[in-house]
Amino acid sequence: MTMLSATSAANRFGVGARPGDLEQIDRDPHAWLLAQLRPTPLPAALTGLPSSADYLGQYRQVLTLRQQVRKRGADGDAQAARMEAARLLRQGVLRELVLRQQVAVTTADGFRERLVRFWSNHFAISVDKRVAALFAAPMEREAIRPHVTGRFVDLLRAVERHPGMLLYLDNAQSVGDDSPAAQRARRRMAGAAAGRRRGLNENLAREILELHTVGVDAGYTQQDVTEFARAITGWSVAPGAGDAFVFRAAAHEPGARRVLGKTYRQAGEQQGLAILDDLAVHPATAGHVSLKLARHFVADTPPPALVARMRKAWLDSGGDLPTVYRTMLEDPAAWQAQARKFRTPDDFILAALRACGLHTDDDLGLALRLQGQLGQPVFQPRSPAGFGDLAADWGGPDALFKRVQAAQALANRMSEPAGITPLALGQAVLGEALDGQTATALRRAESIQQGVALLLASPAFQWRA
């Protein structure tokens, strides 16, 4: 293997090289990547954090205190209690983000961490929606991390029933039109409203089909969306339900459902699960998600033959994700010099932190702010489609200028390291991807901070090459 392959392993398949990484990886880049496909426990930094059920209970407490304040008027004690409870929730969310960043900056398993980031963006939820704000980071550590090296069906089941997804896409309140709950509600209604159809929400069903599984071009119909939405009525949340998921049988639409040409006669919660299981191994899902994986790891326009091989591996293995990843990694097309990706703000910030050895809470807090200024605030995509993954999404002149500013801000946090120069650092983290012009600029830098700023702002550093 060449050093360029080690560079690709660390920077394109991983989350960025740290000084010393390339020498270690160069012994066998493929083996380094494949070793990260084994199941591993949750990173130590993320253990002991509140569960989604805990957060849901705290959120309900804030709502209760808010109602009490409204009823009592300007009650100082109640208002102080509400503000303190809300402060603790905000503090918990920020701590989650800092620890998440710390794991990515310090991990030796960069490929696994990039897989986590890929799937978090694939199953995107946004903290812009207040009711889901508490659950974006917990969804990643509870539903995504445990399954990125397992079967897609298990990942899909875990994500779609997580309170983050159920609240973000409004399924927690979805009620079947002919469910027992809806029938009781109609009996309580009077006059013209008595026969009104109400309660069904199609958001989650639509996004599962369009974004998470088969894709928008799979040929499904509006009727498929509606029938799927009926099948997952009753999927909801409760603060005392262990993992916060609860199936509310009274809200579930009774009867068989027909989705994508197949009839599902299962009762209750199992009906929606049966549909998810079939979607997980559907040929359209295999093609749609394989394309997204290849686009993320290989190139904006990945070779069609590579995508086809990954799709076949998906179908042959029943959606075993490590098999799909291995198919990608073992294909020569994935290692060609022209296979490269422009770094998103998240990629850029992580790679910069790792290159500079910046991992204190203050460093990570600054990095989170800088990432927002660069246009990719953590867990805040503009839509359920997630953040863009193409060079055109991030390479505008204003965006590049802001990267220069961010590079300087991060470089200013570096202390003078013993025995390392800007050029040596550039060689250590970019390997053979370090071009001659950048190397000359680094050699002439008057200080480590100036040199590091030049390195992080250089064209070579903007690419996962």
C-alpha cells in the first residue's frame, strides 16, 4: 500500500488524520478499515448520559411547571423552578454535543465515526423543532451507534421507533381514523364536527419511503404513504417506558394494509414492523442507500459499477451493512486518486481539531460555534433530507472565506508544540496529498500558529482525498 492509500483511509473514509496516524495505518489501510466493522461498546465518554426516557420526563416536568406559572400568574417560586428546569435541560443538550465532538476528535476508529455521522445525516432530525431538540444526540447514541455495523433492518427499526424521530415527524400523536381512540373522540364531539376525519399524520411514513429506504423514484404512490401511515399509528412515546417508545393500541388503525403491492394482516405494532422489515431488503432501498454511501465515501458521482456491486451485496446479504461496506472498500474504484470528497463544515472542523490536537471543552465549544458559522450547525438541517453531501453545497466564495477565518481561530488555540513545524504537521496529516505550493508556504511560516492557519485554509485540506 502507498501512503496515499493511508491518507485516503484516514481522511476520506475516516474523520481526519492525527499526527502519527498515517504511519500506523500504512501497514495495511484495508485491514485498519475492516477492523472497525466489528461490534464495539458505546464510547466511554457517552456512557452514563440520560436516556431518552429521562429527557422526556424532564421535558414533561418543564411543561407542567410552565402550565403552573400560567395558572398562578407571576408566581416567583414557580417561575424560578421552571427556569431552573429549563436551564438544566439546555445544559444537558450542550453537554451531549461537546461529548459527541470529543469522541470524534479523540477516537482511533475514524471510519466507524464517519459511518455514525453518515447515518445520523441519513436519518436526520433537527433541533430547530423544539419538541425534538432533546433527542437528536440521544437518538444517535441509542439507535444509530449500536447498529452501524449490523443489519440495516435493525438500524431502521431502532431509528423509526426512537422518540426523536417519532416527535420530529409528528407520529407520536398520529391516530387512526377508525381506531378506538378516534371513535371515542367522535362520540364526544357534537354537531358538524361529529363525522370529521382527524388524527392521521403521514409525515413519518412519507419520509421513511422517500428518504430512509426506497427513495423518491421507487414508484410508490400516495396511497402507499397513507396505508403505511395507518400501519404505524399508535407508535408513540411515554416518559416511563424504558426507552421512551410505547405502542398505544387504542390509537392504531385496525385492519389489513397494502403497501407497495403487498398486503400486511399483522395486528398492532407488528404491522408497521413487518413493513419496515420488507423495506429494509427492498431492491430500491439497496440501490438508493448504496448510492448514498458511495457518494459519501468515494465521489460526488460514484462509478455506477461500484454502486451496482454494493446493491448486489446488500440484496445477497439481506442488508448486512458490513458486507456492503467491505464491497465498497475492496473495490479499486474506491481508492483511485480522482476519488475524493470536498469536506463539509462538519468534516472540516473535525479534521482540523484532530490535526491540531484540540480537544478541551473550550476547544470543542469554539468548534461547535464555528461549525454553525460555516453553515452546518450540529443537528440543524433545514429538512428531513439532512445536510447536502456534494461539493457544490459547500464550496461557495463566502463559505471558503469563512473557513479561512475558522482556520485562524483554531490555529490561535494551539500552543507551541515541541519538535514539530507547520510543514511536519502538514506532512503528518495530509501525507502525499500535501502539494508543493502548500508545503512551501508552510516552510516559510513565521510561527506555528501562522503555519497551522495556512495548512487548515489550504486547498489540500478542504478535500477528503
